[in-house]
Amino acid sequence: MSRPPMPRGTAYAVLAALAAVVVLISTAIFIGARTGDRPGAARPEARGTASPASTGSWVGTWGTSASAAEPRTPGGFAGMSVRNVVHTSIGGSSARIQLSNLYGNQPLSLTHASLALAAAPSDAAAEPGTMRRLTFGGRTGVTIPAGRSVVSDPVRLAVPAAADLLVTTYSPTPSGPVTYHPHARQTSYLARGDRAEDGAGAAYTGQSPYWRYLTGVDVWNKDAQGAVAVIGDSITDGVTSTAGANHRWTDFLAARLRTEPDAPRYGVLNQGISGNRVLLGGMHGRVSANPSALSRLDRDVFARTGVRAVISQLGVNDILRLPQQKDPRRIVAGLRELVARAHAHGLPVSGTTLMPFGGHRGYDPRLEAVREAVNAEIRAGHVYDDVIDLDRALRDPAAPKRLNPRYDSGDHLHPSDAGYQAMARAVDLKSLKKGSAATL
């Protein structure tokens, strides 16, 4: 017996339902194939791994710039655990890290790595229940070729904002010179043997003012709008700030971004290197050490996770360090090149005027004239999208060629903790969320 034809609307509904079933089945097969077949995919049974929720994004919460090979480390730290202590700017529900062998001359073999919350500020002990073993491509060990870096698989961990993290690596074999950042203003730790997942921290009897191998920490955050990368010199590095107190000016900036109404919710990445210049690299006779700002932009700014804005605090070392750059036009041209390259990546750049250094051992009236000429170009709007006038904010009203005594660390060049806080207050937070690069 023939059946009556199906109404057209019902037929369309049935076809749509069948199509939806096909899509669901295909998606399940695709996801299963990706998780099971792709080398390095995180698997459910791997301890501490995490597949972040569908909402949110990876954003940098902490960063530093590798600046040189650590002296007197020809064999690395074979048979030692290195526990770096770092301070977050924003929090998240999962985390991953970046390790660098940039200045190594042979492969760096790591067989064990971990991430945990510190039990207390600057403490080598982990908060109970927070220790996570890190994997790399699904494996607990990784070999990083000389000159390269690697990002870990994510681990599920509730990472608070403004918290200390412990990132530990263990290398069983000699690895060549250690890639490091020498001016951490933070105590990190060393222990003999594989103590990567030692939560008690008692074995970490060695102390260090350096960060080794670690160059970045990202978090999965559903509210953050991105990150701001701050590229600078020793002033951004915070070399005269109180060690362990997180009183660099970028720390004070991060606090403002977390708490002030209408501020963009950005992570803050401190990419300062002491002694850094715009135009020339090299330090203490080592050509490869302390690369110029222009040569490290791709690595230290554009390649960082979630960067939406850039702050430049550079120029004074071009004037003060030998060979001294006495032509302000060349410094300005270098800064303009930095901005143009950021614009090519769609990033706006806020830049600082050069703060006074009257009374510093390197002061010379001719160098002061160079500083003032560079500042004139910056204030005139010929360099940056937005100007952060640190010269005006921190100079002594009674002696404008000097730092205000309340903001002077004592060397007449670097700020005190109060000075670093004043630097952060000078930033117009609205300028950081303009979201597009201006045409200069």
C-alpha cells in the first residue's frame, strides 16, 4: 500500500535532523582522531594535563627576556633542580610555560619539570595540592636544541593574580652555558638531585638572584583582554627596587590594570634588560649578550602570547653607555623604527620620555642636551602613539635635570620603590586599550 507523500515542512525537518546527526558524528570522530593520533596531544590519563574550556584565551601573565649565557656554567646544572620563583600579573584556570636554550651551545635535556603555587611569597615550598608535573608533547622530558625554546603542555591549575609561582626543571646531564636573566630582583633556588616535585622545599638550600631557562608563563583566562609588553632597560628591569617585594614599575602597573575601573584587563610582561639600548647590542665584551631592542623585538614582544599593546622605555643607555650616541636624531630614528615594526603587527605603542640623570656619574651637559632633544621629539608626537612623560612625573621641580629626591634610589639614575610607583601612575590606562596603531 502506498504511503501519502510527506509534507514538505516535515521532510525539511527530517533532513535537518539527519544532517545534524552526521555533523555530530563527524565531529566526534575528528576530535577523537586529533586527541589520539596527533603527537604530543594531551591525554585524559596524563596527570595534571588540561584542555581549557571553549571560552577564554591564552594570555601572558609573566615574562622575562633572556639576556646572556650565565658566566661560569660551561656544563649547565647537571644533576641539579632549578626552582624559579615568578610573580603573576593576572590569573587563570590553566597554565603553561616557556623554556629557552637561546644562549646554549648544545642541546638542553630536561627529564622532569613542574609548576606549583608558592606556599608563601618568595618561598621554595609549594602550597599543598598545587604541584603539577609538566609535559612537553605528552612526554615528561624534553630536549631543547641550542638557540631554541619550547612551550609546555597546559596543566589545570587555579592560578591567582599577583601570586608567586614555582617553576622547576631538572637536567641529569651537562648542557652547556645556561640561558639566564641576571637581574630578577627575586630569590630563586637550587637543589641537588631530581627535586622537581618536592613540595616541601627543604632540599632547596641554594639561593640565586637569577631566573634560569624560564622566559614566560601563560594562563587560560576568560576575562582578560590581552597583555601589554613593556620593553625597556634597567629601569624597567627594576634593578633598584626592593628584592622580593615585586615593586618594579611593571608590578605597580599590573596592580592598576587589575583594580582600576575601566582599565583594560591586561597581563603585564616585563621585557626589560639592564643596560639595554635601542641601537646597539653587546655587554661586557660579549657581542651576543644583551641584544639591542630592535634586534629582540620579534622574540621578546611580537612572539609573546596575547600581546595587544606595547610600552617602550628606552634611550638613556644609548646616551650613557660607550660608545655614546650623541646624535639625538639617530636615537629617535631607532625608536620610530621600533614603532613602525609594532604597527606592522597591529600594535599601538606608548612610549616614555627619558628621565633625568643629573648627578649620576655619567652626567655631562652635552649628554643632557641629547636627552632633551630626544624628549622634545617624543613630546611633539613624532615618535609614539601616546606619550608617558616620565621626565615630567619624576624630575625635581627645583632642579629639572635631576630626579626628585623622593623618587631617587640614590644613584641619580634609577628610581626608588616610590619612584617606580610614580612611573606606573603616569601611564594613561585608556591609551593602552585604543586597540589600533596610529599613523605617525
